[in-house]
Amino acid sequence: MKTHSTIRRQWSQEEIRQRIHELGQWFHNLNLCGIETAPDHFLGDYPSFKWRAFERSLPADLSGMTVLDVGCNAGFFSLEMKKRGAGRVVGIDTDDGYLEQARFAAQVCGADIEFRQMSVYEVARLREKFDIVLYTGVSYHLRHPLLALDLLHEFVVRDLLVFQSLLRGSTTVDRVEPDYPFAEADVFNQSGYPKMHFVEDRFAGDPTNWWIPNLACAEAMLRSAGFTIVEHPELEVFICRRAANTVWAQEESGALLRSLKGGVRS
């Protein structure tokens, strides 16, 4: 279902405060006409402090550009893209509660943003490629994170991908050879070898935290999915350009991606 936030009206501070309360717990701390939605966030002023770390890596003027915000939550980054003049912004999330928050925030801000309830695995349904795709705080909540990157590459990223993920383990990135003999074992014990940590039960009380990469793994996954890292403005954030994915990735995922593309229904 398509939902546009185009309603224009004047909101009193009391109305905003009441609606924020009615919409439940917020993960994005937004400033709506002077009222914060999550002033006591355990991470602090989130995601504003994260945005400040990489905002200079994106064009200041997005006039005429299209943006997809994957895992938009309450819409902080979608709103920032509209502030920069993006012509079209689409936010997707699986959680209807977050989408309701995002719709309300966009209405208060007078921002024309389209929100859809959709997972990253369903992006082929959009039938559209975007100039900028924001993919923040999603990957480690997925059971199939590399498939998700393949889908983004194949179906929705025209140029730029902004990737952000929780990282754990070593921040060293070792040089890895393109091949090793079967008997090689020591390389896997190096701290800077790409490694993905699997969370069987939960992490930070969250049962949706499944896979948490180290820095080398995050970089390697992006390259494997066909993205060139052009900037690394802070530890968890990677600014990437779409390139050709690896021959092996094309062979491995090609049939699946083609079947998904052929089975898309509007």
C-alpha cells in the first residue's frame, strides 16, 4: 500500500506531544516543532549524531534526485533527504508502528514522503531504481544479509548506497589473497580476516539481531555484492557506488534474482 504524507495543517505543541505519546516508544529522536520524540534514548541524540558523522558525504543539493530509505523507522533520514530538496523520497519498513510514526512526523514537517510496509527482500516490487539508497541499521537484523545486498544491487541502487551496520570484533582489515590452498588454516585466525558473528539467541535483548560483522567482513560483503566503497566517514558507515558484482556472485545468485524479478507483481 502506498502512503503519501501530504496533509498540511498547523499542529499545536500539545497536539504533537499527545500524538507522540499515543504512537508509543520511538527509536528515532526527532525534533518536531521543539518537541523531542525520544529525549531519553539510550544512545543519546540518535540518529542525529550518526547523521552528523556522514552528512557531508552526500550532496547538499538533492534537487531532482530520488531516494529510497530502507528500514526507515520513524523517518529521520527520509526527512533529512527532503530538507536537501530530494524530488522523490520513499521510505520502507516492516514495522507498521514505525511507519505510523514516520507518517506523523512527515505531516508535522510538511514533507511529501511515500511510506510503504515492505521488507528489503521485497524491493523488486518497487520496480524503480533510485539515485541514493539509504540502508542503515538493517543488515544485522537479517537472517540473510548478503542476499539483501544482492537484491539492493540488482533492483534499486542506481548510483549511491549508504550502508551502516553495527560492527563487533576487530577493526583491523588484513590483506586477503584471492585464493588459498585447502590446507591453509592460519589465515582464518587472523584478527583482520572477514568474520561474521552469529547471534543464536539475542543481543542487547533483541531477538532480531542475527549477524554482526567485523569491519573487514562489512567491507568484503559490500564488494562481493557489487559495490565500490568510495568513502568511510565513520566506523560503521560506508558510502558506496554501484559497480559490477563478482563473477561468482553473478553465477551464485543470478538464477534466484532472475526468478524474483520474473515473479514480481505490482
